[in-house]
Amino acid sequence: MDSGEISWEDESVFDDARRHAHRMWSQRGLDRVKFPADDASRIADLEWSDVTTTRPPWKGVLGRWKGMRGTDLLKLNKAYLGPGKRYGDRKSRRMIAAHELGHALGFCHKNPTRYRSLMAPNTFDMPSNGAPTARDRRNYRALWG
């Protein structure tokens, strides 16, 4: 992250999910980190892209963020999120994208028995609207001010 922003480039077919994730982590008091698109004046901090596999290590994995030296990777798995797949609906794609962007912001998985969080490790424990909870917003402010 540079100067309070995570610039991104997009190689994903799930543009709606990416836009939703950026919006969810930019509203209701979450305004310290901006998400501008990569351009000639920036170096991308995050690359959104897709994979299509059910083989390990992607078996049962809908999305994954990976911190890298330079540009971090955020991948969404079309094998599960694609049209006609079990999680191939707009709501699920948005929820997973927002969850993975939470990792890019520095958040780890949260124990759902302690409190409700978009950062829960399992989809059935996350808010179905793909929005950070009140506790997620408090965690954001604690981390980012």
C-alpha cells in the first residue's frame, strides 16, 4: 500500500464483485484507504485475477489473497464462483471478493463464535450482504485510524 491507497489492476471476469468489495471497504466510516485503478502514475499494489480449478490447493477454495513482494495477488476461483456453479450467484461472488479484500487490508480470519465478521473463515458464518460488520469497521479504524 502506498500513501493510504491500494492501487489495483484487473484480470478478473468478476468486475461486479471487485467493485462491490471496493465499495464495501470504502463506506460507513471506512475512508482511510482508497482503491484507485492502476495507471501510468502508479504501481499496482494488488492484482485481481481468476483461477479455474478444484485441484489442491484450490479444492473447496472460493478465493485467496496472497501477499507478495511488490504486487499482491487476489484470485477468485471460477470453478466455484462461475455461472451455474454452487457459489456462482452475484451475492456469493460479492461476499468472497469483499472477504479477500479484507485480507489485503491486513485482516486475518476471525472466530465466528466470538463475533460476527466478514472475515470469518467459512462462507456460512459471513454476512450474506458481503459488507463489513460493525466489529469489522471497529477493527478497520483500530488498524487504519
